[in-house]
Amino acid sequence: MTRSVDLAAAEAMDAADPLRSMRTRFVLPQGVIYLDGNSLGAASPTVFAEVDIAARQEWGEGLIRSWNTAGWFDMPLELGHRIGRLIGAAAGQTVVTDTTSINIYKALHAAMGLRPGRNGIVAEGGSFPTDLYMAEGVAATRPGARLKLEGVDAPAIEDLIDDTVAVVLINHVNYKSGELRDMAALTKRAHDAGALVVWDLCHSAGALPVELDACGADFAVGCTYKYLNGGPGAPAFIYVAKRHQAETRQPLSGWWGHARPFAFEQGYDADAGIRRFQCGTQGMLSLRALKGALDVWDEVDMQALRKKSIALADLFIELVEARCAGHGLELESPRDGSKRGSQVSFTQDNAYAVMQALIARGVIGDFRAPSTLRFGFTPLYIGYADVWKAVDVLVNVLNTGAWKDPRFAVRAAVT
């Protein structure tokens, strides 16, 4: 964008927005501009309704009968199928279960089991830490396994993929910078070397179109509490390509992954399909909250979502750079929207205090150490006028030095 955008122009853009009506599907506090949906998505009335039904009727009245009568047992597969539509996965390849960290552990073990004789795990040095922690844990359980990191062992991840590598663990969108990786190209690069890929979709599922099947992906994991709005601690998902399912063995062989869980057999016999990637009994109230959150996605055109996402972020970058010059903000995200997820990050020496001052004024983004101001743009409930107003508050915080208030320097337990 090169034009000058004022509030009236931003409001006109909202009026022409084909996704504008979606905002009414979410509960948003008055006086708040919420730019942190890439950490925790907003709630919707359908979530509240689903949890109420599950708790009061199905649990309160149906009791244990609801595992059958309310379809509780099959819900991880049902929700997995619905998420599969958003990540380009055909039915029977995605299941909602456990947490992202646990699913990374499962996927890495399974991938290494499919590549005997190879001991290499490749990941990004700038990955979200839990990915690296889980990769370290997997390597520690497999004799001779070695974890190699982009930015540590080589400048580019492509340079680390050779015939010793079993699996590459990579974020589709970087959690801090928002950089979007080329899924098709990187998957092909790994396959050409005989390796498999685990894609982390935590910052792309529900934020932009994903094409796992079309790209030939092997495994993928992701959370549902960010752009999918499933609620704090909502269950994660795991994708396993159909071609791998019969051969894979994941290490957490709990009873929900058994071919006949209610036969109560002594030995473990894995389910033939994606169910084998489940472990223990699922949290039904959390699953029902996610079910309510996914209802809105049946009406969403992912291409329209992506178009608006890029436009919102482009407008934010333009306004910040035009109006906040001289305050030390440096763009950390890719400037090209096609190479960026649905977030924008700027670095600034006093980023923590600046973000606390913004939050105190009703603009909620987040901070990532050591110096990143991170702003998420969720097109279903954020508009162009929100972007303009958020930048206006940022301008005020910087120009007045409001961030220098000593209370904004005190670090919270969760930052």
C-alpha cells in the first residue's frame, strides 16, 4: 500500500469487507482491540452453548450413556475431519487429541521408525521452544540420534537435509517473525533426500489455506486455541498421511489407540488407521468447546480469509512505519504478505513496557523475548478500523512516553 489511510478510509474498507458479518459471531469486550488471537482466540456463543449442553444434559443427565448416545467416543475423529478440511487433508488422516507437544513426540518417533538406519532429526534453531524440547526428548531415547538445527549447524535448513536425516520438524509459520515457509518445496527437498517431514501448523491452521495432501506432507501437528478459537488449553490435532498409517507405531500406546479398546485385551494391537495416534481418554468438555468453535468455519472462504489477512497486516505495517518513525521500531516480519502468516512483529528496545502500556489502553498484542512486539490479525473479528485505532494508540504511547511508567516494567508471571 502506498496511499495514506485515515480512519474514514479504514471504515469504508470495513463496510466493503465480505467477512465483516463474522465479527458478530464472537464475544469481544467493549473498548478492546484484540490483536492476540495468534496466542488465544476469542470465544463465541456457540462454544458456550456446546459446553452447556455437554455439561448439563449429556453429563448431568446422560451420565456414562453419553459416550454412545451423544457420540463422545467418535468426536476426536469427527473434529479431526472438520479440521482436515481447513488444512487440506482428506478424511481419515486427522484426529483431535492430546497437546501439540505430545503430538510432536508421537510424530517424531513414528517418522524415525519409518526410516531405520537414519539417526538425524533436523529442526529450526528459531523454532517455538516446545518443538525443540520434544525433539531433544526423542533424540535422548534413540541411541545415536542427533538433533541438527538451522542457524546453529548450518545457515539454512535445506543445507542440513542429507541421507542421514530421518525427519525434519518445521514450523509452517514462525511464531515470532511470522515468516511463512514454502511447504511444497521443503517437503520435496526432504523427500528427495529420503527423509520425512513433520509440519507444525500452530500459527497457520485457521489463519491461511494449508494443502497438506497436495504438498505430499507426511505428518503435521497443531493447536486449536489460536486461530481456531477452541479455548485455553483446547486439544491439539495430529495429521498422518494415509500412506504411512498402517506402518507407523507411535510410542504412547494407550487404550484409545487400540484396535479394540473395549475388548480389554492384555496385549496392544494398534488401530489400523488414524485412531492409533490417540492415547488416553479424551477431555469431552474441551472437545465440545472446540466443536462449537469450528461451527463458524463451515461458512468461511479460506481464500477470502487469506486476502483480508494480508491486507490487514499490510495496512498495519504501512501505518506504523509512517506514524511511528523515530521510535526505534524495526520490522521483524517479512514485508511481502505472501511470505508471512497472519501476524506482524516489530522489534523495539523497550518492547515489553510498550506492550504493557498498549494493553493498559485496550490494545492487546503480546511480547516475545527479548524485544519483539507481536500483533496477530484474525480476519474473522478484526477490521481495518481496528488496525487504524490500534496504531493511533501506539503513536500516543510512544509520543507521550507513557511506556516509561514504572508499573509497565514489572514482568508478569506469564509474558
